[in-house]
Amino acid sequence: MVFNSLTFLVFFALVLVLHRLPFPWTAKKFNLLVASYVFYAAWNPPFILLLWASTVVDWYIARGIYASRDKSRAVRRSWLVVSVAVNIGFIGFFKYGEFLLQNWQALMQSVGVVWVAPEWDIVLPVGISFYTFVTLSYTLDVYLGRSKPIGKFLDYALFVTFFPHLVAGPIVRPTQLVPQFETPKQASRDAMLWGLGLIVLGLFEKVVLADGGLANAADKVFAATEPVGFVDAWLGTLAFSGQIFCDFAGYSTIAVGTALCLGFGLPDNFRMPYAAIGFSDFWRRWHISLSTWLRDYLYIPLGGNRGTELRTYVNLMLTMLLGGLWHGASWTFVAWGGLHGLYLAGERWVRAKTGVTGDPAGLPNRLALALLTYALVNVTWVFFRAESFGGAARILEGMAGLAPEAKPILATMFVVKVAAIVTAIVVTQWLMRNRSLEDLVARTPWWVTAVVCAAMLFAVTITQGSGQAFIYFQF
Amino acid sequence: MSHHHEQDDVTVREIPKTRYAAIAWLALVLFLAAMTAWELKMRSLGLRTGDIDDSPSHWAVERRKIEEGDHDGVVIVGSSRILFDTDLSVWKEVTGRTPIQLALPGTSPRPYLRSVAEDTDFAGLVVCDVTPEMFFSKFIGALPQFVGMQDTWRDESPSEKFGHQVDLRLQRAFAFLENEYSLFRLIERIVVEDDRLGPDGPYYDVWKLSVASENRQYFLWNRVEQPGYLQEHARAAWGPFGNERPPLPKDMIDAAIADVAESVRKIRARGGEVVFIRPPSAGPFLERENRNAPRTATWDRLLRETGAFGIHYEDYAAMRGLEVPEWSHLSRNSAARFTRAYVGVLRERYVRLRTPPVAEPAG
């Protein structure tokens, strides 16, 4: 089920009540585990089997790896290969099966072999990319000697399945969450109310800003089949940049809020990414749980920046290309990742040449670089949102001013709406660049916070969102 | 090298220090006050509780009745005209049957007729609306809220089913829950001088036209029935009425008729029947229809080439002279008269409508 649905409101209210009843701690954890399975099955019951399979396989493999810690590396590695093969096998079949077949068909045709890929009618299990990375991080941590296997199966299964993070992250690590299950947890009144406040904020971002304010403008522009003009191309892309941030950061905020109401802490996934100065800064602020996952389990094992300069650039590109492919089975996602890889490599090269580290001095310089970063990030969003390279080219041509004769797509009210919301998002992120929400709330008069909360809840209610799925569910 | 990262530590979230209880109480009071004011405002605009928005889940309830029914019932497919112009209680009174109402505003019935033909073994009577510019066009229509309608009834998740039940309860209690009066729908429709899109701007979109009860009984909204701003707007939204829109090309009409003929053939082959109904329209809208999709080139051909029976409102005295307030849909009173008239014709023609149904489908 999705967080922005009436079903979730009822579900979450029941879970909260159940969690506050005087059951023993193990029973409470069991309740949470069952609730998490219900949460997942409410979307498509049979796919719960995949989740179980992934859970059970990695439980035994981690123990196998740990039990063979004194044996040869080859033995441990063979355990790991099984884990990676099973996890990547599932995700490869369900998420990349059709993509692989189509590309194989194209490759064969290019060498003159006529072969038609069979009809591929497989539903993508929601959240598979997320929980696969969660279970993989567990076996990898045990393999790399960063942690021991979890003692209790219940704690482990709850770590994998805990519904706030299950289908769209944050991609938690065992170290971050599992110890929280060891002793009884119950949210204090303040933590509960803070958690509820975060849920309202996340719903506001998702329902009001992403779905109500920005989605239809982005949809209209990216659905164009004729040339797109300068204003429409930029506004459509800016609208999508705001939509995907509010959609995903909104989801993450709701996830953090729901966990907090139950007494648990989940890590931040976003820190004002559109105020980033440069791309390494951007990736410290955008989808943090994915970027750190890729850093720890892909970039560093590839060698990171420990080899030659060239090798570092290769590692960067590989990491970002695979990071792009993680998002979806399409070459446009690979292009998105590749562009980010090029940006990161370019920034690294410039910094090495100029010897500049950290942010530049002077507000105008910082502001100019932040806007440049934001503009270049927007170029990458074109590949992320467009359904084909042709579609992406149409938007990029418009953004470059190469389609001056194009007919307008967005009505004036849409232009005003997108410009107002996107400006508000970017200015807010800039002002909050080095501050946290917690810090802001602690310094704001209580009644102002109350008025803002009430206004957000009011806006969520009268926007009447129809429970649109979060964009990241499809990944 | 060994950097320490936050991923290596247990996540402990900071709870900012502030006056939580005071915030919660004040926010709750303000929210309830704002909601009360909003609800009263929406009621003053004529919105009512129990006026149910259509959605894929809501339509799915009706669609599933085909599988649950006795296969000797009546299914209506079409656009908004047959939807607003049919009074289901008159059907029930005259034939003992309540049709399965599958018509959708702004949507061509052809894919839905095809779905009944191909995806079901329905062998009853299909009543198919003919709104000429929609029916014979290659554009299927489908408003954004109805996208995926044809799949939802089959693939609906337990979460969506449950959510729909909660939603129905809320719509029975609150008038403000109305798609056409959501926050951004209202903002987007603010009139803008010199809109970039000119007359294609969102101000000229179709606004709220109808009210609907839980069994998908639609009627024209009383505020549109009465002369005034909303009626004028509704009329304008059907424009332009000049020569801006060209007549439907012959190849498009050919393709539409061929598509429908195939569906009719399949349904008839298993003992079912399809009838076409052309509900009334009026004013400049009717003039444009007669110009762009003239009867001889569309309706007459449709009946001839499908071999199906059809009811054109022009051919029956009881169906002429009805009220068509915004030129496209009948008033509530006229809808009852129109239904009685066309059901009477169908009852004369089809013996099966003269006998009581084997079993009334659930719901």
C-alpha cells in the first residue's frame, strides 16, 4: 500500500495502537513483522514469496560466510556468490528480463540473425530494488567483516521487512537498525508528535507539491510529440525536478516519521540537494542511502580512489552507470547515471587542476555555482523522465532554444504555478543549506509551527490526492 | 584507510525541543476550523454529500458485475450522454432489470464494447451510446482520472479495494470531496487574460457537470440545469462551434465502423445483442455535429454495416423536444422521460426484456 492512501491511514492507526498495548517486546516485534507483510501483500499478495525467499536465503548465507571465516577466502567468496546470484537473479528476472531480451534481439539483428524476443508479461514486484539492496548489504557486511550475523531471525526479518523503509527506502544498513530491535522501544509523547509532524510534512510534499502542483505540468511537456519551446521545455523539466524531489523526499520523510512514531530511528535520505555546490556535494545530499550504498559496496570494492587517477575515473563512471541502471531497465537511466558520472569526473578533474577544495569563497560565487549545479542536474532529469532518447532530445532542443516556432504547451496558470513552487523549493533549500529541520523547529516560535502544520494538513486534505503511486515504487 | 560514516552507527534521531502539546492542540483547532469553513463554502457552491466521484476502483465495482451476473442482463457502454440521460430506476421499473452502467464521461465506448465482446462471455443486451464526434473519431478520449480503467477491475489490489470502501464512507459524510473542486483544479481554472493557450486554456475545460450516486446513476448537476454562469460556461466548453473543427474524415469513420462491427459480430455470435442509441443534443453543438458527422455518413452507415438496431432520438416523438440545458445532456426530468421512451422501444423489440431476469446481479 502507498503512504498517501486512506488504506495506509487505517493500517497505521491500527499498528500504532497495537504497538502501544502492553505486549512483551518479542510479541510487539512479531506484530510489526506481520504488519509489514500485510503492508506488502496489500499490493500484490503472491509477491510476498519473493520477499521471503530473499530474506531466508541471505539469513543462511550470512551464517555460512561467518562460519567459514577461518577457511579460505574462496569458500567465503563462494557463499557470497550464491547470495549475489540469488538476489541479482530475482531482480534481473523481474526487472531487467524484458530489457535484456530486447537488447539481445537488437544485437542479433545487427549481426543479421532474426530472432524475436518472446512476449514478456511480468509484473515488477514493488520495492524489489530496495529490499534486495538491504539484504545484500547484510551479507556483504558479514563477508567484509564489518559485522557479525544477526543473532535472532525475528530481528533480522524485521530489519529486512520493516514497513516504513520496505518498498522505497531509505536503504538501511544492519548497523543502523538492528540494534534498535534489541531492547524495548516506545516513542515518547514528543517523539510521537514529531513523527506525526514529519508525516504531515511528507504528505504535503507528495500530495500537494509533487502530485497536485507539479506532476501535470511535467506530464504535459514530456508527453509532447511536436517540438517543445524554450519556456515549456525548461518549465516542464523544472517541474519534474521539483516533482521527483517532493515525491521521493516526501516518501522518505513519511518513512522517518512513521518509524519515529513506533520508537525507531531511520536515517535521512535527503539534505537540501538543490542547494548543492558541485556534484559530489549533490550526491551527499540526494538519495543518501543509495549513494552511500554504491560508495561502500561498489565504488570502494572496485578500488575507489586508491589506484591511479585513470582508475578512479573508471570506478566513478562504472558506479554511476550501474547506479543509473538500478533505477530502471532502460538506456535512458544509464544515460542519466553516465551524465552524473561525467559531472563527478569533471568536477574531480577541475579540482585537481585548480587545487580548490571545499566551497568557493564569497556568496555570489557560491550562489552562481549552486545555480549551475542545479541547471546541470536538470539536464540529467530530462533523461530520467523521458521515455526515449527521441523524447529527451525534443526537450533538450527546446531547452537550448532550438525550437522557437513551437506551439505553447503549458497554460499561463501552469507557468505561474510551476515557477512559484519550484522557486519556493530552491530558495527554501538554499536557506536551509547548512541547517536541519530539527534546528529550525527548535528555534521557531511554537505557534508558528502550529500554524504551518495546520496549513499543510489543510492543503493535503483539500488537494484530495487520489493515492497516486510514488515514482520510486517502479524502481 | 578507514573512514567512519554515519552508516556504521545506530540511527538515533534528534527530537527538537519545542512545546509539542501546545502545537498539537493549536494545529488541530486551526485545521478543524479551516475544514469546517471549507466544507461550508463548498456546500454553499452546491456540492452535496453522497455525490460520488468516479475512479477506476469505483468503476471496477460495476464492471465486475458482468462476471458476477446472470449473463442475461443489460450493459450500457458509452460517453457522458447515455450516462447522464439514463435513469436506472426507470429501467428497473419497466423491465425489472438494473443495467450495468459502464459509460464514462469524455470517453469513446468503442474500447469498452470491444472489451465486453472479447474479454467476457456476456450474452445479454449491450446498449451503446453514439455521441457522433466521439464515437466515429479515432480519439478514444479518456480523462486522466480514468486512465487504466480497463485494467483496474481485474488487477485491483487489496489495498485499493479497501481504500475505495473508506473513500465511499468519507464521500457520504463530506461534500467537499469532489474531484472538480480540488485545490489545484480551482487554482488552474482561474481565468487569465491572454492565456498562452488562448481558448485551449484550462479555464475553458469542462467543469463539474453532473452528480452521481453510488450505483453510478449520473444526472446533470442542478446548477448546470439552471440558467446562469455555470450553464453558460458548460456551453462554451463544448466549443468552438464555427468551422475551426473540420468534419471527420471518411477513413476515420470507416475504421470506427469496422471496429464496432467486429465487436457486434462477436457478441451476436454467442446470442447477445447490441443496440445503438443516439441521445439528443441541441443548439450550436447539434449544428456542429450535423456538419462534422452528418447522420447519413455516420449513423445510417453504422446501422447498415453492423446490422444492429438503433434508436435515434429524432425518429421518435417522445424523444424530441426534451430539455438539453447545456446543449449536450438532458435535464434530470428529461432523462427520466428519455429513458422511459427508449426502454419502451427496446422492450417492444426484445422479448427478453419482457420477462423477469433470472437473477438480479448483486448490488
